[in-house]
Amino acid sequence: MSLKNTLNGLLDWRLEHKIWRISEKREKKALAMNGYSTGKAEGEDAYLRKWAPLLRFQTPYAYRLYSRYCGKTPDILSQTATLLINNTLNPQEFQLYYSDKNVFDRIFPDGAMPRTILRRVKGLTLDAAYRNVSLSDAQFRRLLKDCGTLVLKPTVDSDSGHGVILFHERPGGHFANDGTELTVRFFENYGRDTILQLGVTQHPVMARLNPGSVNTMRIATYKSVVDGTVHVLSFVVRMGNAGSEVDNLHAGGKMILIGADGKSAPYCIDQYGQRYTTHNGLDFTTFSFGIPNYSAVLDFCKEIASSMPELHLLQHDITVDADGIPRCIEVNNSSFSMWIAQYMGISALGNHTDEILDYVMKNRRYNRQLIVV
């Protein structure tokens, strides 16, 4: 074995050990927060046997936690297994490229994204067609005329809504947020890699969940490593808190499961798996909603997934605009949130777990620059 392979093997071992320790701590904490026993659970031995060929470090705590929601199935994913699966199905060299939101307008179908006004790419200001531009304040204001709401956000190294700013049009054609005015200088100083897009007016059904935030659907897809067919694994809707401009769970939002019929479940959950029957004054035991243009949303996600041929495991953040047209807010490929599906009581990988496990066993790889723990 070469020195390079030896060093890479040692680094993989240390990464997996670190992930194992941190993940086990989180799962124990979640068990305690929900009042569950940390003791051995029925079916645990079968679970450990299933994943032992893949993992150097085994932990029973993912099973002890998620079997409370999913039942006694050995297909439950731990964070350690999830990262190895994600990083094998989505190779590092392609994760980096497809993680940049400024790439999406090049590869997605026309109209898939909210309309881009301007972008910053490695410190250069470009228009929607990726051409260099230099704007005066007057030209900038004319470009933004009648836009209503604008969204400025980082395009790399961003997650959970961090760094996203909404600007609303004020009298005189100015755009501001809590006293901060959107000017050429502010835009160009905000970051080296950013995008300025037209805000989406969401469908009334989605707006009812929380009118202050664009409430997005988080849809997980898997493109088969055997035949390339795209499958929808899970479908939830995220809802911001009343008064919040973001719908992220880490900002206090909730999520609700959408069934195969496009209808909502009678409860929602938070990021710790705790269930609620009400949110923002809505009682989900009596209030049920259906996803507008549901079949078109599913087809849209499959088309987006097919436009990134090198990636197989994706999480799409989608909304439906006022006209019922699906719009892609972003696509996540580097950190698969298996806990979303499992807290909802469904398999994170659907009925494709064995196919994926077999592939990862033969092709396992860590993306050392992208490990998120």
C-alpha cells in the first residue's frame, strides 16, 4: 500500500471516529429531550448487524431514537452512515460545483429559479446572463424598478437561511430592510459570491401557513445508481413562525409531512422531533391542506435532479408561486438531513436502502473538505 493510501485511510478513520462521537452525543441528547429511555431497544441487534459491514464505529443510539418514530426497522440511518452514503453518492468534485447557487441558472430549465437581477461571482458583478456590469446608483435603481421584494443571499458556504436578507420597495423606488438601504455599494460589499433575486409571491395555500415567510417544500430525491430513475424519498413543508421572514427549523419553524396523495398530516414537528397539532393558530387535526399543482411539483423535482447527472442524493427547497408554478429556491447535496424523514416516521432512503448500501460498500469515499458534523 502506498504512503498516500495509508494516510488517506488514517484520515478516513479519524473523520469517521469524530462523526461517530459527535453524532452519538446528539442522539443521546435528543432521547433525553423527548423523555425516551437510552436503554437497549427491541430489534437493535439486527440493526447493528446490517450496518456493521459498512461502519468502523457502531452506535445503537440512532436506532434507539428513530425507532420511536419509524418502528423496529434495521433501515434506520445514523449520522455516520448518512455522511458516508451522501459523500459516496455525491462525489466531492461535483458537490463543490453544484453547491454554488450562481450555477443554477446555467443548468436548470428556464424559469426554474426566481428571476435573477444581479450576481457576484468571485468579487465580480455580473448580470443575470453572467456578463460583467458596472452600475451607477441611478442605473441600479432603474434596474430594480417595480421589483416589489428582493432577496439577497450568499451562493456558497451557506445553509439554514444564514445571510439571507429581504429588501422591500419603499416610496421613491428605494429598497430597504430595517433601515438598511440596498445600494450598489451595499450589494458589492455584502460578499464575493452572492445573488440578488426577485422575491417570490407564494401561492395562497402556502401563504396561509405563515404569510411572513416563503414556506418551502423540502423534497428528498434519489437517482438510482442502477438505472438512473429519479425517486422521491420524502416530502415535507416547512413553515416559519408568525412574524418570521424565514421558514427554517433552526430559526424556530416547524415542518409537516405531505403524503403520497399530496395532503398534509394532522401534526407538525420541530427540529428535535417533538410533535405539535397547532402552529401559527392553525389546528392541523381539523385543518388539512393539499399542495398546489402537486404532480407538477414532483415532476419538477425529478427534472432538476436529472440536470445534475453526477449527483444521486438531493434535497430540493421548492415553493409554488401565486400562479401555481413550482420554483426552486435551492438544492442541497452535501449534508443529507436523514432526521427529517425519520422524525416523520418514514424511511430516509425509501425502499432503496439495500441498493444504496450495496453501492456504497463497493465505492465508499469520504469528502474530507465537506464533512459537516
